[in-house]
Amino acid sequence: MTRKTFSKSGNSSSEDKMSTEALSNARSFLEALHDAEFRGRKDTDGAARYRLATRLGIKENYLFRLQYRAEEMKDVAGEVYRRLRLAYEDMCERNERAADASRAQRLGLRNDYAVNQKPPQEGLGMDAPRD
């Protein structure tokens, strides 16, 4: 009978891989959400992080650790990961809906103002021969 090997922390290596993947995903979700929350030139990193933490219901210091000290973290809390993922998916859906609406408007304008919808009829115009 073979024995299952464990890492120093007591987790199997596949669990370590999953936790580092979750940590990496959480960092990328946070980065995208933080960029979307940032309001411009006079906005600060801390203010954007505070607004994001308040909106998501996550402690600001946890977002700070995830943003700047993730190398020290072994994994991310499940509730934090879930909230970040849901907020990221919601942001992506809103962007897709806005892009679809913009595309529909653009195509509608193109169809409404198209000059060449019908070919011109021959014999009409200023130089048309008169019968």
C-alpha cells in the first residue's frame, strides 16, 4: 500500500496548487476591480481601495494585503474570493451589455443613414432626357 505524501503545511500538493491558483485569481480580480474603481488623476490608491472594500463588504486591510503582500499569503479566504469573483463577473457583464448596446446603436445609425441602400434609378436627375 502506497502512502500519500504531504507538504510541510499538511496539505497535499494538489491542494497547494489550487490555493495558489485561487490566490492568483483573486489578485487578478482585485486588480481589475481596483482599476475600474479608480476615478482619475486626483484619486488615490487608498481611496479607491476603501470604496471597493465598502462596496464589496471586505475589510480594507485584507484587500491591501492581497494587493501588496500576496507573496506572504498562502491562500485567500473563500468568502473574499467569492465576493471578488462575483463583482468581477458583474463588471464584465455590464461591460458586455454596454458594448452590445453601443454596437446596436452604431448599426442602427448605419442603416438609418445609409446612402446606398437602393441603386439609383437611371434617367433621373438634372441631365435626364425629356420625353
